[in-house]
Amino acid sequence: MPGRRQALRRLGAGLGAGLWTLGAPAGPQIEEPLTHAVRTALSAAVAVAAPPEPVLANAAAQQAYANWENHASQRLARYKKHAAERREFLQTLWYETRRAGLPLSLVLGLVQVESGFRKFAISSAGARGYMQVMPFWARLIGDGDDGRLFHMQTNLRFGCVILRHYLDREAGDLFLGLGRYNGSRGQAAYPQAVLAAQQQWLHSAD
């Protein structure tokens, strides 16, 4: 059956370059009613599509960023082989994470658990991209185009804004905030997985 095996290999390669369907532990964020003020604030937070350029005010900040990028890039190499792709991803993640006031290691741990750093990942519930954002968020606080959730900066922007929103709702409680992000509030499996993954990305830049 060599021909069949070759066909399966080609199919697998094609899927690898396209969309991935994930199982656990990625889960569906739950659509909840938002007050007008919250919806407006979240919409404003995702609206500005500024270039993802790190804000590095002085030489010390530049050195701290370079050290973090080198550390994170080494670990990210198992997921992304090309240095330029890693650099672009980490620069964007730094920008969006800092913009949302989140720890870098936390967001990296969440992306690892949610999508395995796969840009075009789709969960069984329909969540999309690196941070597995549910399409309803594009309707609630975006322009309605859920296809844009596969765009790297858009996905990281939405994911970081949503995570910040959930952490604020839970008064900074990581366990409950992460559970709410995953649609499994109060259950231990998902927060534990993210916090365990976070340990691999800890750096003084956090």
C-alpha cells in the first residue's frame, strides 16, 4: 500500500500547512452580555492597529528586551523553525502583552496550551488562532470579520484584551480569570495547565 501511505503523508503535510483542529484543553469562551460601557471600552482597546513595535525608552530597556527575545526565541524554536518568524511573533506578542498589562510568560504559556503556537489552529468549538479567540468576539467588539482572527496581531490583540477583561472581572485572580477565558471557570485543569506552561517562559523581563 505504498501509494496510500504516500497519499496520507501528502494529506498530513497539507493539513500541517493549513488549519489545525484542536482537542482539549482549549475550550470555548462563553458569550456573556456586556454592558454598553464595557463593550465600548473593549472595542476601543482592539480598534487601533498600530505597528507592533516595542516601546524601549532607553539602553537598559533595549537590553532587557534583547535578553528576553533571545531567551524566548530559543524555547520557541521547537514550535517555529525560522528565526525571522520567531522574531516577528515575539515582537508582536511583547507589544500586545505590554499594552494589556499582562506578564509575558503568562501569555506565552496560554498560547502554548491553547494552540501550540499554531497560527491557523481551530478548536472543536470554533475558537481561532494563537490565543483561540471565539468568533463571537469579532461581532461584539470588532468589525464583525472573524476571518481576521487568523491575523497574528489581531489575534494577539483580541486575546490579550479579553484575558485582561476576565482578570479584571475576577479582581486579578489568575485561577478564575484563566478559567473564564477557557469557558471552564472553577475547574482546575485549564488554569493548572497554563500556569505550568508559564513556568517554562519565566524571565526577568516579566
